[in-house]
Amino acid sequence: MILFCLPYAGGSGSIYYRWKMHLNSSIYLEPIELKGRGKRFNEDFYGNLEDAVEDIFENIKDIILHNEYAIYGHSMGALLGYELYYKINKENLRLPKHIFFSGYKPPSLPRKEKQIYLLPDEEFIKEVIKLGGTPREVAENEELLQLFTPILRNDFKMLEKYIYKEKKDKIQCDISILNGKKDDITLEEILEWKYHTDKGFKVYEFEGNHFFINNNVENITKIINQTLTEYN
């Protein structure tokens, strides 16, 4: 079973590397690297979220032809995973066995966030740091900030310009929703995810804020192991 992992805004595939030592040997970790970061640092940014989904699809389509797989996406990664499922479905390729939507309310719910991607650099970074998740060594290092700001700004632009389009068909695989107890996403909003699938639906809550993913590696991978080994 291959586990494709999609990063949050500003994140690269490396945010999932720590999971390797905790995952069952039957699960092969495949972090997705997006353009403009990590080993793809020199590639141009995406114009919009649809471009990102198209790129991810092109990079995994040959793999999913011959393998069972699951998808895990956190925050922006959850939205990418959602739209990726429908791209795969549209192309009539093998569907995932399971999708883990982490730190994100259903795309169908109206977004109230202000458009911070339009702010000047200093104000933009202040807003991003307020959300948490920006490593201190980045937040306090001018050179690193200059490096990361364009990546973050483009990711927030993709998120804030995204327009939800209602889907005719519900997701045809089991889904799990993971959320931090101190995140500002309410349980009522989380439970709305159940209307997006015709299959199994589970919710898991963790200690922490929006970036609970960084402090709950063992707890999260334990759930992934239990969930995905059932399909073997």
C-alpha cells in the first residue's frame, strides 16, 4: 500500500519524513513534492490550485495504475487531496482505498478568511506566524524568510482564490478526519465531512492547534497503520 502525503502551505515533502520509522512495513511512504520547494525549488509556482492538482496527478498516475494506495493531506494538502480524488475519478483510474483529511474543514463550507496573500511582505508574514507552524528558525531569520515568503504567498493565493464546485458523486472510499483540539475548526464543521462520502467515516482529535501534525507523529501513524493494514 502506497501512502501519498500532501503538505500544508509552505511545506515540502520533508514534513513527512519522520513518519517512515513508525509506519508498518506494508505501507510505503510517498511524500509529494510541490513545485517551488524542496528538490523542485527551481520550478515555477502554480498559477492556481487546479494547476497543482494536475501536476500531482501527472506525477502519480503511472504509480496508481498498478498499486493500491491511500492519500493523506494536511490543511492545504487536504484540499489538494480532495480535488485530486475527483481528478483521478474523472480519468477513470484506480481510486484510493482511504483518504485522510487533516486540519481542514470541508471545502463545501464557506471560507471566511481574509485574503492575506495580497498584504505587503511584513504584514503577510505576521499573519502567517499568527497561524502557528512557522519554525522559529525561519521566523527569526531574515534570509530564510525571504526564501519562504514567495512560496507561502503563492500557496495562500491558491487557497484564497479557490472556488468550490459541488460534485455530482460522493467520495467512493472510506475517509478519516483528523483535527487539533485547539484548532479553530469546530466539531460541527468537521462532522460536515460525512456528507462527502458514501463509505466509512471516522473522526480523530489530537492535542494541539492547527499544526498538531508536527507533535503527534506516533499517534497519527498508529491510526494510519491500523486503518490501512485492514485493507491488506
